[in-house]
Amino acid sequence: MKFGYWTPVYGGFLRNVGDEGGMAATWDYVKRVSQQADALGWDITLVPELYLNDRKGVDAPSLEAWSLSSAIAAVTTDLRIMTAVRPGFHLPTVIAKTAATLSDISSDRFSLNVVSAWWAEEAKQYGGVFASHDERYIQSTEFVNVLKGMWRDERFTLQGQFYDVPQAVLSPKPRVAPRIFAGGESESGREAISAFADAYVMHGGTPEEVAPKVADVHNRRTRLQGAPFEEVGMAAYVIIRDTEREALAELERITTFDPGSPGFASFEEFQKHSNLDVELTKREYSVGTRGLRPNLVGTAEQVAERIADLEAAGVDLLLVQSSPLHNELDRIAEQLFPLVGAAPVLEVAR
């Protein structure tokens, strides 16, 4: 199992909790946790791309993913960087160029998470294209075709439904093409992603929910691209404490539900514009991305046992959220990594 974490572009992860122990939507904080994770042996960070804050409310501060990713690449040495990109907000030709430059800055540690966007209000405010659900996957397919074509060909041409690219030149090209991650649960989403992506990512689930989904997307990609996915990642919120009682008390604290919290509107819109294969509960709303569904809550030994079940179900990358992140990166690395065969814990200068 490899371990990654979400870069806290929102200034925190919790919708029901305001102050998350010093987490802030600032470069100073992101730099701190990026270098901390790099030294501790965390494998990758996912940098979400959102122009509005869907955790703390639309009026709360949040950071922009691409400038942040470039800065993270410049201040780390081993940490992989997975930057989310929504095709409805970008030209694929420009992203192909930007990604090639980020690959150079990071010494080929850069990858992309292609997200077929769900937030209509955000698209309205920021001028993004918000097509219908199935059309968004057609757009994502064309978007990735442009990326891969420009990284590969001397001149690339595509005339599609969403993009018209006439003999585009990209130089210098990345030494290694960035890995393409993508996730989706609908029939059209899984089929499209299996045709264009290198790695699959999903929201949190139990081993029983995850296993058939992983088998399905591996079979689809083998049919469409000749081989299964290179990685399968899953979001998970992790709470590790010395006793199960302490862990459950923390779980109760962060899931005390407030329907008037600022992020509730974006949660309702996410459900409205997504074809999900499980029903979300208001408790799961508390942290987003169904992060509590895998139940990685308890002592380090209990969490390690549940991770082993997820690994048996086909997950090989956990994308962790935890709060406050600067404390939990240390705790998870020190207590959990040795139990699951992850990277050794290194000393971090404070």
C-alpha cells in the first residue's frame, strides 16, 4: 500500500468544524506539510482544483491548484504531485504545456487527476463549461487525447466535439509523460476513464464495495487499452488514537451534523450532479469524498487490519485526509506505516 494525502487547499477538511488546529489556506502552511510529508516518506499529494471552497463555504478562502503545485514541486525532492484538472476550465493545449514544465520542475514527479466537474455554481462564477453528465466524459476524453498527443507527436491535430487543435507544437516535451488519474462511478464514466486513463481513483468505500468496482475497471481497461490500471487509489479519512475509545470520541466530534454549515449547499449540489453508486449520508458529508466509509478509525493496529482488507480488494494507494494535518502526518507515518510495510519514517527538522 502506498500512502498519499490531500493538500489542504481549503484550509482544512472538516465541514462541521471551523478551527482545525492551525490549518490555514496559505502557502506557508502548505509548504510546511509538503516538506514534512516529503521527509516522512509519504508517496504522493493530491492537489484539488476548486475555485470556491466546498468545505468551509463559498465565502471562505481557498488556494489555486496549479501555482500551488509548481511551488510544492520546487520545495520537495521525492513526493509525487497529482494535480486535479477540470477540462471545463482549461484549454488542453495550454495544460499540455504547463504539465510538461511542471514535469521538468519536479524531475518527473508530476501527474494529473482529470475531474469531470460537478459544481454548477462554481462554473457559473468562474466561466467554466458545465456540460451534461455524459458530455463531460466526452470532453474529458478529448482533453486527454490532446494532452497525450502533444506530449508524443511533433505536431498534433484533433478536430472534436469540444476541441479543435490544428497542427499544435509542444516543445520541450516531458521526458516521461505524466500519469493520468481519473475517477467516476457511472457506466459512462467508468467506460470513458478505462479508455483514456492510466490510473483509477475513487471515493471511499468498504472492501465489499470496492472489490467488484476494482475488478470491473481493470477488466474494462484491459479490454480497451490492453492492460489493467497501473494504480488504484481511494480517498480515506484516517483517525488513529492510542485507544479505540479516543478514536471514536474524535469521530463523534467531527461528525456532529449542522445543516446550517456553510458547505452544505455544495454537498447537496455534488449529489445532484453526480451519478453515484451508493447513497451518501449526512454523516459522510462531514468530511467529503466518502472518506469515513472505509472506517479507518481506531488504534493503529485496527486501522492496519482494515487497510489489509482494502489492499486485498485491489486498492494500492490511499489518499488520506486527517486533521490537523501537520499532527496526523507524523502520527500516521510513525504508528501506521511500520504495520503495513510502507516507507520508513525519517526524522523531520522542526
